Amino acid sequence: MSKIMHVQTVLAVDELETLKQKTGESSTKEALAKAVHHFLECEYTHVEDMWAKKLEKVVKRKREEI
């Protein structure tokens, strides 16, 4: 069984509203949980140059379409 810990953070109201919109969640708790889960699972968060890696993938996909 996983150990659970209660955590807190400070966010600007507009950042929190943007996070809720992007995650599609109405509650702060669910929006933060979804964002953290995405961050931990996203393949780009563990790459040193995330944007270069992402751009490579997009360029490769576009070339395959042509």
C-alpha cells in the first residue's frame, strides 16, 4: 500500500484557474493531483532538453506524413 502525505503550496489565483482549465477539473485538489501525475508520467520531464526532444518528435511525425 502507498504511503500518503498531505502537502501544500502557494499559487497565484490566475495560475490556479489556468491549471483547472487545462486539466478540466473544477476542484483545486483534483487539478493539482492531475498535474502532478502528468508531470511524473510525462516522457519529456525526464529529458535534459525537453523542448528539443519534443520538437524532434513533431518533425519526425510530420516527415512521416509526407
